[in-house]
Amino acid sequence: MNIAIDARSLGTGRAIDIYTRNIVDNLLSIDKENSYILVIDDLDKLKEINNKNYTIKQIPKKRVLRDHFLFKQFLSDLEVDLVFHPDNTEFLFCLPKSIVTVHDIIPIKFPKLVLSRNPLFSLKQKAYFSLQGRALKQASKIIAVSKNTKIDLIEILKIPSEKVEVVYEGIEEGFKVQPREKVEKVKRKYKIAGEYIFYLGGFGVHKNVLKLVEAFKNLEEKFGGNLVLGGTLLDSSSPQIELSKIREKIKNHKLSKRVIFTGFIAQGDLPALYSGAKLFVYPSLYEGFGRPPLEAMACGSVVVVSNVSSLPEVVGEAGIYIDPNNVYSIEQGLLKALQLSVIEKEDLQKKAAVQLKKFSWETSARETLEIFNSQ
């Protein structure tokens, strides 16, 4: 088969970028039968792909509303048997065989979390959500990154169960326990001193950082270290982004000297920050998959994680669970992790080692290839 992959999400620095790069690299490595065409808007993005077993089709930068109607035309001169969209996006007018990976349906499940305060932009968003829901129903096959996401697709979008296959994401090999010297060097880079609790992610409502800050305040007399909040500092017109509220809460609680915003963290620095943390906390209200807890586990960190959506499915028995809607529950989860004995911590690390075996990019690619070949 000639398989086209819409790889325009490469280079965005987001979770979907990581997924696209790893799934494409591994597909190109293991598949010796099919031919691949990478559909790209910027040739510089291809430096992220190590395996060069592909041809290139350059098309305009992704514009979802436009591409619903023109993506098929962009591919009109290619003899393509199958199109793969790794980035949560399907188009109304594509090719007869089209496969899309859905990472979550937060915009469709929780539209109020993402709608802009700008009426015109909000109207465009609503049109996008509507078209996206219709387009997904037309896909030949949908890959869901967790059983939880599959359930959402079936219950909310009414996608037939047999049309959805679950293929877990993986974690990269660089995520492992780092030596003390490397940890200290990276801590200095991000101006982190002493012990710290580590969070990594966005600052949207569903990431629940406001309640995390509240819980950290309540730990003030029991933990003398810092709270490190990792992630791009992006204010937005969308009510989903509540960075200003988080900063205000930190100021009101007089925590400005104890809460550290790192801004964007380079991928190569993450293993050291995971390794050096007293614990990693992920209090999200909803996740389609949730890779950061897995990365933290691979680096030997104790993980405190929400007991909702896909997170119990991903973390298994290797985490300490909290109710993300309850500040006291978050506080107690953090305290429990901080007070673990050496034996208890080693037990969680052993369970983590078992759980991590379920998540490999090579396995993800092989299962994805099986879906391609079944079409």
C-alpha cells in the first residue's frame, strides 16, 4: 500500500508532536512492505524523523476548517491507498480509507472549557467541534490511545465499538533514573534549589493546578521544599487557561518564593527533573492518556495521580491516587508520598517497572501497522 501520513503536527512541541514523531519513526523502521508519503508543510520539521524511508508531499500549513474541504485535493496527484492522521483530526472530505488517532475529545466533551471569550472566535470553535464530530464518524478506523477514550468516542460521538481500536502510547528510552550530577546541573538551569514537588503539564482548567496550589499551601508546615510547575506559560483568551488565577492564588497565599514556574522544559532535561523530585503530582480532572506520570515512573519518581479518566488505566498499581475534586484528598496524597518508607517506595518502583512494560513505541507502531494492513 501507499500510505500518506499527515505529519504537519511535527515540531509543535506539544504531546501530539511527540506521538507523531515516535509513531512515524517506528512505523518506518518496522514496515518493509508498505510505502510511506509524509505530508508536511515545512521541510525543516523532517529533521525530527530519524528514519528516512519515505517520500515527501509538501502542502499548505494546517487549517482545519479549510482542510475539511481541500485536503483531498492536496493529495489528488498521489496514488494513495490509505491516509493516517496521527493528530486528533479527521476531515469531512478525505479518501475512502482514512485512519485517525484520537488522543481525547475534550473540546467535544467539555466545550465550555475551551470556548474563547471572543464571540467570533467562539463561533468558529463551535463550527470546528461540529465538523470534527461528523468527520470522525466517517473515518475507516479510529485509534484511541486508551480504553477511556474509546468509551468516550462510543458514548458521546456514538461511534460503533468495532470501529475503534485501542493502541497505547509509549515512552522514550531516555526516561530513566539520572545521576545526581546531572540532576543538580538541570536544577540550576531552571533555578530550582533544595527539595521539590514536581508538576508538568498545561495550566488549563482541567489540569487542576489551582487546587494543587491550595493543597501545597496546606502542606506548608509539613514540607519545607518547593512546588515546581513545569509547562509553557501561555495566557489566552480561552477560559481554559487560568494562569493568571494561579499566579493570584500563589500571591494571596504568600507562596511566591516557594512556587517555581519553569516555563517550557526541554525534552532532554525532563528525566533529570523527574529523577530529582521528591514526588511527581498529576492532579488532572481529565486525560485522554497521560504520558507524564509514566515518564516520571520510568525515572524512579513516586507518582501522585488522579483517580479519574484514563489515569488509573495508565498508572495501574504503581501510583498513589487522589480525588482531584477534593483539595484535602490532594493534600493527603502528597503527604502520603512524602512520608513513604524506603520499603514502600521500593515496592511502588517495582510495580512501576511491571506497568511500564505495557508502553512501548515499537509495540504502538506494530499494533498501528496491523490496523493499516487490515484495511
